[in-house]
Amino acid sequence: MPAVLRLQHVSVPMPPGRQDEARAFYVDGLGMTELPIPPSLDGIALLWFRASDDGDEVHLYAEKEEAARVAGQHLCLQVDDIDALAAKLATRGIDVQETIEIPGRPRRVVEDPFGNQIELMEMRPAPA
């Protein structure tokens, strides 16, 4: 029976011409790796980033009109050390927000340079 295997990528908008800001945030800030764009997509303003060793990806596409923000709409990235990453991002001038606590899942919320909300979460053993 056919089945979904995993989530492969998420796509989020960015304004045209702001690829350098995206690279600074996703590569320098979050530590992702930029991937080459397939030749079949030449001419389309895209950036692809590898988010994990498992092959999860974040894709950014140029959107001329600002997309309407929907409350609660975000992507969540599991990280290995939430406190260290939050401190690193804060030193880069990124506003790192606390959010509602979930036992065993410390998390913070940031926005990329284009207003896309990103939840950062570390998975820890739940307290007994």
C-alpha cells in the first residue's frame, strides 16, 4: 500500500533580490548548507538549503507580493542545543523569543529576514 515516507522539504517566500540575506540567516545563522538548484529550474529565483543530515530541506522562492501571514503558520527545526543556538542568533542581532513551555521540548521562536516564523526545538527526555 502506498505511504508517505517523510517530509522532504518546506517552501517559504522571500522578496526578490534578497538571496544574500537568506544565505546569511539560513547558512551563517542556522548552519544549513546551500544546495545547487537543478538546471531544469534555471531562471527561477530559488534557494535550497539542506537542514539536516537526513536530507530535510528548506526552499525559498521569490514572491513579488508579500504573502499574508497566517497566525500559527511556521516551520519547526529540531536542533541539538537550543541554548547555544539561541545565543548565537542573538549575537547576530536576531530577536529570539521564548514561547510556551512543553516538557522535554525547550523551544524558541525567531523570524527569518522576510518574516517567516521559525520554531527552534530541542528534544530532551521528558522529566519523570
